Amino acid sequence: MTRRRVVITGLGVVGPHGNNVASIFSALLEGSSAVKSIEVSSAAGKLSFVGAATPEEPWREMSGPSVATSDKISLYALAAAESAIRDAHLELEHEDLARVGIAVGTSLGGVISQEAAYHEIIGKNKTRLSPFTLVKVMQNGPAAQIALKYHLGGPSLTYSTTCSSSSVSIGEAMRTIRHGYADVMVAGGAEALFAYVSIKAWQALHVLAPPRSEDISATCRPFDRDRNGTVLGDGAAFVVLEDIEHATQRDSGIYAELAGYSVGNDSSHMTQPSIEGQIRAMQAALADAEMSTDFVDYLNAHGTGTQLNDATETRAIRKCFGSHADKVAVSSTKSMHGHLVGAAGALELIISTMAVVRQCVPPTAHLDDPDPECDLDYVPNYGRDMRVRAAMTNSFAVGGTAGVLVIRRPT
């Protein structure tokens, strides 16, 4: 069977920089950071931390049954998916909805509602919960809500592989189209983890950066000698994927071709990255795209800002790309929008898609004193106009699941 080609026709984001993809990309090109001091309150108390929060405006005014039955994560997902569908000019009333599916990645699911439910039972000694509790906290809540809203009858898929969740959801959605199980997939990820317990859990890993006293917005500093941890973000990001013939027949605009994908596990350590696993994942994605390393001009790195992760990823890129590594522009946009965990890969794929479309790449912000162990071209502080024929995005997860995506200009 001929392998179907898959293209990206719609982009949608609800994130720390807002909900307009063009404006988000322009802000990133300027090195604008959405990182700030955040406070969450719950029955357990108040907690302050540094993060990148999504403004409420894109989803706050939603009404109807979905609000009553949705955790914040599903509201993020609904808003971002709607934006992607609208951007693709996808008229679902003219589609065979049995051939249109949804794939969502998330790390923690409805953790805000879960924390509230625990407090009702344990803190208040209640014996009953809202009948909507289960549908709010279940991992497939966002996918189910989107499918219900648009009456999608195709595959409904949910993936939870921590930091690579949405890269895996998009890659598996691509495979679903490629192998003929759907013509269109709405795919991406969502995360709403700013709850007391989840922040405490992340803090217990000792990977979150403390506030930078000189400038809180510069707290996340990937590849800098002075880096000391990551910063969490929240929000959602979705793309519309289509079989290229389907997109052409409906005269859709095409942003880029999603050409390659790989998913694997380094099976090395629960929290520490493995250079061998990262190399295998990048090589497999390039092989899937039938692309040589020399064709990749931009790489959106996992780049969390931790000492071990950034040095390990640098070595993996060098090993994978060989002599071409010095010619690849590499940046970590987490320096500006934070780490959206289950939504990170989708947001970073959209950013990479815009780099291909606009022929310019965003910087690694706050990179003032590069670590000698991180010796690639990390596009410090300012965006750059340049040729971008193809781009790669890396998502390397807690637990070891590596998801890598490769896109190229449409031909």
C-alpha cells in the first residue's frame, strides 16, 4: 500500500503568550518571556512559584454543558482545537465525520478537579461527589469533549507520556492518516497543572528553577552556564493534520508536511536522560522522513534548562548530526513560554511550523553566558532570518519516552 503523505493545515494555541499564533511567534522572535511569579490557592494552602500561565480570556467565556463537565484542561483543549479547525477552514458539515478523529496528549489530566475532589472527601468528610467528577479527571476528558462538540466519529486517542505526550499524539495521528484509518486528525496536547499538589510534586523532583532575583522573566535559561532548572507552563496547542490529497481536493492552505516521527524509550532511568535513547529517536525520525541530516536547518530542542538535560541533548545532537550539527540553528523556546509538559511538543511543533513558513527562527532567550558543554548554535536572545527547509522538534520525557517530529516545506 502506498504511504499517504500527511500535511499540517491548521494551527491553534491557547498558551502563555495568548491565542493568536502569528502574534505568539512574533513575540518569541523578539525574545519576549511570559514567565512570571504565580500563586495558587487550595484547601492545602497557598503556594508561590515561577511559571508561565495562560491568560483566561481565550476560554473564560465558554458556556454550555462542556463547562459543567470539564476540568480546566478540557477548556484549554476545546479552545485550542476550535482555533486550529477554524484556521484550517475545515467545514466539518461537509466531511465524512467517521473519517475525522482526535488525538490528545496530556501528562496529568484533570488534576485540578482531582485535587478538589480529594479535598471534598478527605478534608470536608463528604460522602458524595459531583456526578461530573469522573469525566473531569479522566485522562481522555479533553479528547472526549472535542469529539462530542464536533461529532467526530473517527479514532479518539489519548496519550500520556509526560513531556512527550503531545508529540506522541501528533505522531500517532499522522500514522492513523498515513495508514488509511482517517483522512483528518485534530491532534495536540493540553496541560493545566497549576494545582497545589502537582506543583509540590514537581518541586520534590528538584528540577524547577528558583526565582531569578535580577529578573523573574529570565528564570529559565537553557544552555546557559548559569542555568539551574526548568519553569512550568500551561495551556493547549493543536494542529489539523490531513492526507495531502484530501487537503488539495478541498483547496486547503498547507503550512508544512509532517514527514517523520519516531517514538521510543531509552529504558535507562526514570528521571535522567540517556544520550543513546535520544540519538536513536532522532535518527529514527529522520529515517521515517526519508531525510538526511543535511536537510534539517532548524531544531527546536527539548532544552528544559536543567544542567544534565541540556548537556546530554547537546551531545546527542552532535552525535546524530555529525559535521552538520554546527550548521543547524537550535533553540529552546521553553526559555520564554515555559515547559507545558503534555502540551509542550505540540506548541513547539507549531513554533517550528511557523519557522518553516516565515523562514526565520526564534531564539533561546536569556542565553548570556553559554556553557562550554553546550556548544551548538543556540540562536542566543534574538530571532534570526534564515533558510528553513526542514525542522525537527525533540520531546524527551520523564520516564524515558522520546518523541521526535520532522516537518518540511510543502512540495
